[in-house]
Amino acid sequence: MSLPMKDVELVVVGGGPAGLCASLEAARAGAQTLLLDENDRAGGQLFKQVHRFFGSRHHGAGKRGYVIAGELADECLKAGVEVRLSSSVLGFFPGGELMVDAPEGVYLVRPRTAVIATGASERCMAFPGWTLPGVMGAGAAQTLVNVHGVLPGKRVLMVGAGNVGLIVSYQLLQAGADVVGIVDIADCVSGYEVHSDRVKREGVPIFLNHRILAVEGEGGVESLLVENVSKGKAVRFSADSLCLALGFTPLAELASMRGCRMVFREELGGYLPWHDAEMRTDRPGVYVAGDAAGIEEASVAMEEGRMAGISAAEELGLLSGGQATARKAAVRRRLQGLRSGPYGMDKLAAKDSIHGS
Amino acid sequence: MDLRVGKHAVLGEMGGGRPVTIYVDGRPVPAREGEPIAAALYAVGIRTTRYSPRSAEPRGPFCMIGRCTECAMTVDGVSNVRTCITGVRDGMKVETPGRTGS
């Protein structure tokens, strides 16, 4: 079988916050950069973030996620990044080539360096009725409503009182759905108070110490059985949609396929490619960034992307040692800032434990 | 059933694509050009995108990012198309895999 082959200096897989920033840094340093994304526009999950970001001005605080995505994508084009959309990467082979399935056909890419920025997928949980239509990830519901303008249902029950569960619940309310409750087996809300206050003000009950027992319905979700685990008592809710906000796990199959050493870190969502503080994996020329390198948040993904892009440009000989050192030091300072809060400490410790392993 | 948001509190008017028609198991369904097929189906209350091969249980979109394949349908004769990341084109013919009586 002979497929068309495309040679590039850098290929970036995934056009979310990490991949966009990696492409931008590398292209600005002069790297011939190809950015591949499966979707029909770049931006990744930033497109469904309609809330204003926290943090510093440097990370777009005060701006809504989809605005940040559009700006980064524009900057990439201006910097000369070749952006190819609706392009799925099917494989990243031990020989260093990638196979791409795109509208123009199937072809191979032979890169001198690569950044894997493939993001994350939502975690799931099995219970009777979990396969019924109307049960979906909270992130899936967020995509449906905020990107495509379609509600997952009229009456929604949310499982998980972390930030995603709280934010998506509020966004479902904003879009006109009724959120009948947020269920969490823990005895406290794990998300930020600002997010839980917002849903409480709208009258959404949060059921702590509760779990989902079963989903009932003929062709899709019609009602839900929820149990108070401390009392052992079950209540039935009428709802047509169940959203699961159970956290994320890195999507790093391409790294594993390429032969990168994988490590397991509970705090970072599970299996992820081993990498050093400059986002280098143990395979030559292969870098990783963003949620694929451990679940954190979008601002961290952007900085890791920048780090990976700078490292790749340095490896390509496009940055002098001094230039690269200065740029990496600036990124490292910002990453330290992002991971300094109470929610970042565990992530920081887990990351450090990988770098040293 | 109409699950379209219409005017959104933050985003304003949503679903700007040109109104078109697609055919789901032969039945005309209004859709917007470019939106994912799965979203167009959800908007009119069609939540089942396939039936499981062995037990014929209904399945619907779960991840909306092209990973879970629960939304894989037959589109214009091509099987296993991930409808959550495939955009609507006017006149598309969409079939539900495993649907009995089709």
C-alpha cells in the first residue's frame, strides 16, 4: 500500500488550548507547523465554555472560553500554521509516522517533531439503564447546548457536584432547561463555592450523600431512582435526561501507540505519557501537552502547550539555547502560579512525581 | 418535540445554519446546514441513533466528541459514521443501524 506522504518539521495533534498554543509558539519561532484536528473548527472544548475564565489576564481571565478559542485560532493562522480540520489521526506508528483520515483522503505525515495534545474523555459509570438514550456525559450536554443550541432534555438530573457538574447545570438553566437536582455521593460539594452558590440561588437542590441507582424508561430516560446512602432510602425523579459529571481521563492512545512510556496518576485522571517539565516524552521528538498529559484546566493546558512548542522549536534548532531558556522559564513561572492554589497543589505534586520517576 | 434553545441568555440567537431537510429512515427531519447530524436529531426528539447488535437495545449520543461511537449511523450508504462530528448537508439520508422493520 502506498499512501501520500507529507514531511513536516512539527505536527500537532489536537487543536484545543494546548495544541493551539504549541502551534503558535513553534510557528512564531519559525517551525513549519501542521495542526490536525478532527472537528470542523479549531478550539477544542473551549468552544463550549460560555462562562468567563478566572485567573490572570495572561490566560484570558474575564473572557469567555469560545472567545479565547477564536483568538488563538486566528493567531495561529497569522503565524503561518497550516491548520487541517475534519482530520482524524488514526495512528502514530513506532517508526514515527502518523496516519491521517481527512476529507482529501488518507495520507501519512512524517514529522521531525510531534506534540500530542489530544485532550481528555469523560469518565463513565455503569448502573441499570446507563445505556439508555438520554444518559450522557455532562461535557456532551454542554457541547449540545452551548455549541449546537440543542437541549439534552427538558428536565435534567446531574450526577457530580464538582465544577463541571455545577457549571453545566447552570448553563442548562441559562438555556431554558429545568435541572431537577444535582446528586453526589460525597458529603460535600467538591466544586468552587461561586459555582454552587449560583445553582442554589436558582433553586436547584444539591443532594449530597446520594447516588444514582437506576435509570428507567422504554426507549430513553423517563425516570431515575436516586438513593440516600446514609438512610438507604430511594426516591424517584421524573426526568428525560441524566448527565454524568464524573471527571475526565487523558486521551493519550496515540502516545501509547508510538511507544511512549505510560504512567498512572490518580490525581491526573489515570494513565498518561511520562514526560519531563518541558513536556518531552521518552520517545525522541515526541512531546505531550494539556489534558492528554494529565487532567488540569484550560489555562494550564495553554501553558503546557507553549512549553511543548518552545521545546520542539529548540529541538529543531530554531531557537538559541538562551532564547529557549528564557521562554521556558517564563512559562514555568506562570505554571507555578496556576498550580499554587489549594486545587493545584495535588496536581503539582503528581506532576513532580512523574518528572522525577 | 422541539429542544432547540433559540435565543440564549449569553450567546443570543443560536443555530444560524441554513434550514435544510435530511431524511432519517425515510422520514423528513428539519435541520440546519453544518450542525452535527446527532444534534439535528436530538433537536426533534430523536434520541436513538442505533440499536445494539445482539440485544437490540436503543443507544444514543453519549460523548459528543467522536469517541464513544454510540451515535454511529449509516449516512448516504456509508456505515459507522460518527454523527456527533459529522455535519448536516441538505438531503442527507440517515439510517438507524439495527432498527427492525426498516
